[in-house]
Amino acid sequence: MKEPRIFHHWPGDHTKCPLCTGHEDKPCILVPIVGTEGDGVVQCQPVHVACILNNVRLVGDDRIGVLIAAAAPLDPPIRDFRQGEQGKPLIIE
């Protein structure tokens, strides 16, 4: 898989970042939108690099891992696949 290209300027079409809902002129990457693949092309959504780095969480263990980027505290919180103390699921807030 190729590394994502970092664009140093936000697109000028007033598209909003799905994490901060802003469109400030900050570095961004294009994130593929699931289900839009076809003929070797996929639709993408620009997302601020800082928003991803500040909001991403790993859910899972060393066999199955999913990265989730949430704009606000998740409600309900993410339940981790691993077990915490006393066998209760870990909760990420």
C-alpha cells in the first residue's frame, strides 16, 4: 500500500473536515470512502492531518485492530475487544 499523499492546503471548495467540521487551510489527506470503489477509482474525503492524529483510537488486539477517528467523545463509548480488570470490557472514552 502506498503512503497517503499529504496536501499542504485544504481544497478550495468549502468541503468540511468530517472530524472538526471546519475547512481551515491546513495540511490534509484524502481518505477513501467505503463503497465508492469502481474501475480502479475511489471517491475520497479530505481530512485534516491534525484531526486524525488528535482523534484516532485503536480498538482491538494484536490480531484484529480497527482505527477509529471520532470528532467528539463517543456516545456510547467504544467497547474494546480485550478484557480489562475482572473480565469487564475495556471502555475507551
